[in-house]
Amino acid sequence: MASSAPDIRPYRAEDNAALVDIWHRASSVAHDFLPAELLAAQKKLVSEKYLPETETWVAVNGTTPVGFIGLIDSFIGGLFVSPDCQGGGIGSALLDHAFRLKGHLLLEVYAANTRALSFYRRHGFCGIKRRQTDDNGLPFPLIMMQKPVPTTWQRSDRYAQD
């Protein structure tokens, strides 16, 4: 689905409900391997901590939020696009915006989220480390990725292997 680049602006407190809804709908699709109880607990954290306390940039279509990226320095805490808008370049625009701001980006992605892994690889990210448990100690492997890849490194997808 092709579309024009979205407008990207800083997070506002009045965005909270719309962004939590985008996060929940996108997470329910992309992270369908996570228990519903875990997503419910994370929803409160997203609303009360992550959105207001990170450097969050919002992609809007007119005045309607359609996606967002949350940054903690150069670490991407989350990148989410409304499921009905995915594939239209919104995620790419948010990622490009963050890269222009920071010049170097790190992130962690669930190994089971193959669509996100492919997306980040297409945008020049490379796996640098893998851990077998998530932040809650649950057995959901995560892959740390970075961009740009240091020139002294050889690009490898070894961390993406199960």
C-alpha cells in the first residue's frame, strides 16, 4: 500500500489513549505468542510510563495518530503502527525520523516477530546479541539489533536463528 509520508510530531498528553489503542491492536497481532495477561499488564505501563516518559514521536494522518516511536536516548523502546495502516510507509518514516535525530539506533525485537525482524533488516539493522528471556524473565527470546553496523563488523544474521 503506497501513500505519502505522514506528518511526524512530538507526543502530546492528549495522544495517550489513541497511542495505547494503536499499541494494543498492533501488539495483539505482532506478539500473538505472548499471553493476553502479559499484554494487559504491559498496556498499563505503556499508558502510564513509556509514552509520557520517553521521547515519543507520533505519525499523524491529518490530526489522527496512526503510529509512534518511543526513544530512550538512541534505544527504540517501541515502534508501532495501526494495523489498518501497516505497509504504507509509516513505520519506515518513523524509523527514518529517529535515525536522522540520533544517527545511531539500538532496539530489541522478539525473535518470534519475523515480520519486524525483516523490516529492521531492510532498514539496515543487524543482530548483535540474543537473549533467551524477556524483561519479565519469561522464555521469549529477544534479538538486539543496531544501525549503523560498525564498519569493522561483518554483517551476520546468526542472532536471528532459533
